[in-house]
Amino acid sequence: MINKNLYTVSNIADILHEPPQRVAYIIRKYRLLPVRKVGITRLFSEEQAKAIEQELFQIQVRPTI
């Protein structure tokens, strides 16, 4: 089985123009499991990347006092 559309955290961050830390935060927060692992590299599906994108837009930046 060949999966063409698998993305690393860095790939998703580059596509969404977001820092990789924010993408990793969403993955940890929602405990998203990778579709496949290659060594220590986690690979996520296109559907998961879209869900990450939606959740990133829900994060609100709060001003510090």
C-alpha cells in the first residue's frame, strides 16, 4: 500500500505558514495518532492536516498584562 499524501509536522507547518511548535501543540492537545511512523518521524494524513488547520484557527492569542 502506497500512501501519497502523508505529512510530517514540519510539512504541515510549512503548508500552513505556522511555527512547528503550534502544529505539535495541536497534535499533543488532541492526542492525534500518526498514520505511520518511519523511525522517529510521525506521518499524518491529509484529513488530519486539515483538522490541525481548523484547530489552529481556534487558538486565540491573549494579550499579556
